[in-house]
Amino acid sequence: MNLLYFQSFARRLTLWFSLSLGFSLPLSTSIDTLLCALIIPAWLMTGGYKDKLRHAIENPVSRAALMLFALFVIGALYSIGAMEERLSALREVSSLLLIPLFISIFSDHKDRRMALRAFGASIGLVLVLSYALWINILPPLPYIKGTPAYPVVFIPHLTHNILMAYGALLFAVSALRVSSMWKAAALALLSGLAFFNVFFMIPGRTGQIILIVLIFYLLHRRCGSRGLFVAAGGIAVIAAATFLLPSSMLHQRVALTLKEIREWRIDQPVKEGNSVGLRLEFYRNALTLVGRHPFFGVGAGGFAKAYSREAAQSRRLATDNPHNDYLLAAVQLGIVGLAFLLYLFIVQWHSAKKLSIPGDEVFARALVITVAVAALGASPLVDHTESLFFAWMSGLLFAGVGQNVPSKGRHSETAGRLNRETA
């Protein structure tokens, strides 16, 4: 009896740590790290290891994540990198192991609802503070990173815009779900504010592209082909406003991007400050490495050494990250590794149709879009906050794969209505 009580207490503790992690994601990497350090031992104390193993194997998303991590372990065995670099590469992708962990933690649909609310509340808090900083009513505080001209709050602008883009969709879809007119209006307002924040306040091209794709996805899901025309028209209006307002941040970012692309030359060193040209150079050299080691790559942790050799031959700047997760996987693990990464995204996309609450399919596929698009110009599977967000949200959303839909009470009626609204 004491053992059962202890395991029940450990389960409650694990759940609350996990909920707190969802709230802390946009706020603090230190708190994230501390909570992960608390979640893992608490989860181990809950017992039921056979059931945990069975769920990890049976859940398709969990299985795909474990397969990708196992491939990195194999890649570390033949890597050209030093042992420290191999271990570092495994640590960077270790968040994949958290996906089956969170799938087991969020097995109850009520816990999943609380977790989404926790993340939404945190994104809402960051959004309010960003606006307060922007209009210069937020006094200087020790942990605030930004300024009125650069109103990020707790995390860098790239991470801020990726999470805020997902938050904009989260608020928009939630506004369609609630029955209260006032709650719907408040959520719609938050979605609009998040949209403006990503496009006109924070200089992050990756987040802006993600949000554009999410808008196309949501409108196509609700309105079919007409939704695509509406989305295209909306983006055209934004583009027109951008060029009519040359002082706007979006106009300046677009102009700078085009200028940096024009200045880049394959046969010349990248000019100082040309971030787009530098990335294009990273991509070109990484593709060269893929061509030299096409099938199994240079091994997990071997990217920096292989790239430094390539950079030395061409007298270019060396890097340990090409700022593209697809190229990073392809260089380290070859086309096999790239195929496993794409397989994870494909499994998630198809598994979204099997969620116990059908309306959650929108959130799940939006997560895939967010991370898959971010991986084109960043490293969301390697960087701390983004990789933890991907693991936590994947576990949260895909824990409902194959579960029975709740059939009693108000929740069942709500689930049916949400499915119809987002269909």
C-alpha cells in the first residue's frame, strides 16, 4: 500500500513538473533545465516500466523518435569527430528521448488540456510584456533581454518568433473552440497581437515564414481552396503595406535580405555582416560534404571536423552548425539520417488524424509545420528551447494517438463541436 501511495505521489509530482515545464519554455532556459532534471527521476519513481516500454513501442511517434536517436548513437560509433564532439552531438538530440517520456506522462486528456493552457498562458504573458516593452511602459528589469526598439523579453529573437508564431495559431484555433463570445474575442485579439508581434516588432525571418505557412494551412483546412486564395490575398496586402511603409521593420528586413542575396557570390568570401550570404555558403559547403559522404555521412559529431576541412580548402569561415537541420542530419548520417528525420515528421503528420480528440489534429500538424519549416533556416532539433518545445509538445499532443474519445459529459460534446469547427 505504501508503494502504491509513493508511486501515485510520484505521478502527480511528475505531472506538475511537466506542466510547469510547458509554462517555463518561453521564459527561462535555466528553469527548463532544472525541471527536466526533476521530471526524469520523478518519472522513474512512478514504476510500471513494462507498460511504459509497451507504450513507447506501440506509439508511432515515440517509435520514430527512438529510431532516429538510435541512428545517432550508431553514427557516433563511426564518427570522424573526437569523443567529446560525439557525446555533444548525442546530448543535442537527446530531447528525442523525452518524447516517449512525455507521451506516458500526458496519457489523460484532461492533463493535456491543462498543459496547453499552461503554454498558452506563458506565451500570452510574453506577448503582453513584449508590447509593454515596445511602447516603453515596462521599467528596466534584470531578466529582460530587449529594448523598446527590440522588444524580445526572455529569449532570443529567433526562438521568440518561432514560439510566438505557434502561439498565434494556438490562440486563433482556441478562439474558434470556445463557446463564450468574450473568451473568443479575447483569444482572437491575442492571436492578432501575436501576428503583429512576429511580423512588425521582432526581426526574425524564420518565424515570419512559419506564420505565413501556418496561415495557409489553417485557412485551407477551414475553407478549402478558397482559403488559399484568402491567405494569398492577405499576404499580398501585408507585402503592399511593407513596401508602402519603408520605415517599418518588416520593410527593412525584406530589403536587407534581398540586398544580402544580391551581394553573395559563390567564388568570393562573404562580406562581413551578410548573414544571408553566410548561410548560403554554409548550405553550399554542407551539400558538398553530403556529396562526398552520401549514404551514412561523417558520423554523429563529425560535422565540425568535416566542415573545417572543407572551409580550409576554400579559405572560408568554419562553423559547427549549418543552420539547417536537414543538412546537419545529412552531413552527419547521410541520406539515411535525412530519411529518418523526414520519417519522424511524416509519422507525426499522419498520426495527427488518429488523435483521441479530433480537433487536436490542427495543433499537432501545426507543430510539424512549425518545426519542419524552422529546420530550413535554424536548428530547432538541436537548440535548447526549440528542441525541448518540440519534444514536450510532441509528447503532449501525440499521447492521444489511438486512445478512445471520451464519451461522457460535456467534454464529448465539446470534442465533437471542435472537430466540426476545425474541419
